[in-house]
Amino acid sequence: MVKQAKKKNQDFFQVYGINGVSNVIQAKKINIVRIDIMVGGMAEKKSSVINLSRNKSLPVHRIPKAQFLKHYPGKRTQGIVVTFTGKIIRDIPSFDKGANNTCLLAMDNVEDPQNLGQIIRTAECAGIDGILIPEHGNVQATNTVLQVSQGAFIYLPLYHCGNLHHQLRALKKEGFWIIGVEN
């Protein structure tokens, strides 16, 4: 299980794998705590990730293979893990009535972190402008959600809302069309 520790009311997240880590490193809204690279691993051989880390003066720790595998057991890390903090889910902004091409995706009762991660990844590829995630009855941003999204959470705004019904009504008043789909 990937650890998600709380320290001083701040969430620490981890993402692993070359592509996911590269996306996190390039993000502006993320505070990188540390990058662990396995000595002799795939990520160490991929100079683009190392160079990107050096260019941003990020805290990179080269860890011997045995110690790295012990610290991250059973994960397909490609030899790299980034630990970071940041506000992944933010408050929903007020949209101008003129923003008639904005497309938001609202989640309702999505409890499986794998599903939410895939939805984030697919929505980002499909050009969705943001995802509404209710605070209750839905999985929130966890390490699993972020990992499965493969870095898409960096580019796609995730918004929390208290009551989805009330939020959809407010969006409708702002000029949004509401379409519901259920399987």
C-alpha cells in the first residue's frame, strides 16, 4: 500500500513511474518534497527525468536497489517515486456567463479510486475543462487515484463541492446545460 501521510494538516502524495513523475515535476501547483531514484533503475538511465529534476533544483535521492525495493514493495515504479504536497482538489470558481464552451464532468457516487483515476485520465484526453467531485459519497484524491490518472490531474482541474445537486443548480443559473448519464 502506498503511504499517504498527514503532517501539519498537509497531505503528502506519491506518484511513481517515469511519465507520472515527469508530469508532477513539471507542474507549477505542486511542491516536491523528494524524488527517490533507484540506483541502476530505468529512471536513472532516462536522462530527461534526471535533467528536469536538476534544472529545477529538486531534492533527488539516489537509493540502492535493495533499499529502494524494500521501501516501495510490489510497485511497478520504473525506479522513480516522487513525494509531493499541493492542493489537488480546489474550490470551484465562479464561471462567467460568457464561458459557454466550458465543459465540466460531475462525479456522483464514484467510490473506486481506480475508476476515478481512469475517469480523470480519460476526461483530460477528451478535453473536459474540470471535474466536480462531491465531498461525500465519492472517493477523494488519493495516491491510487493520482497514480492511475498518470499525471492527468496536473492538467485537469479537480473541484470539490459540498452538495452536487445544489452545485448543479448553481451552474445551471450560470448558464450551464446539465446532462445526466447513468448506467
